[in-house]
Amino acid sequence: TGMIETLCLSSLADEHAEKLACVTNFIDCLSTLHGKPIHEKIRFKAWLLASGQPRFDFKQAIQEACFDFGAECFKPLRKFVNEL
């Protein structure tokens, strides 16, 4: 989707698969109830809540969270920034 939140969540796929699955199930349930997809930023906020980090400020969240910024999913972003 091109959002940094999507990359952050993707970086958790291996190490936090079980917790991420719970968040995905919750978001999918909301999507069904509302009859439309839930924005990826909401999925990110749900992850923060599930992780015991109730901060919704992105900057604080990434400083305190366990996102792996060296993960393969960040490679295209790193390449793009390095080419600037």
C-alpha cells in the first residue's frame, strides 16, 4: 500500500506472527462489520494497542516498538532514500 505503517507491520511477520494474526483477525472482523476495508493506519494502531503501547504518535511508537528496520521489506525504501 506504500505506507510506512505497512512496512513496519511487515517487519514483524516472522518474530511476532501470532500477535499479528490476532490484530489481522480483529481488523478483518471490523472490515466485515463496516462493509469496507479498514485503513492500514488503524491496523498499525491496533498493533500498538496489542503490544501494550497505547501511544498513537507515530514517532514515539517507532522509537519504542520492536520494528526491524533492517528487515527485507524495508530494502526498497532504503534504496530509494540512498538514491536521493
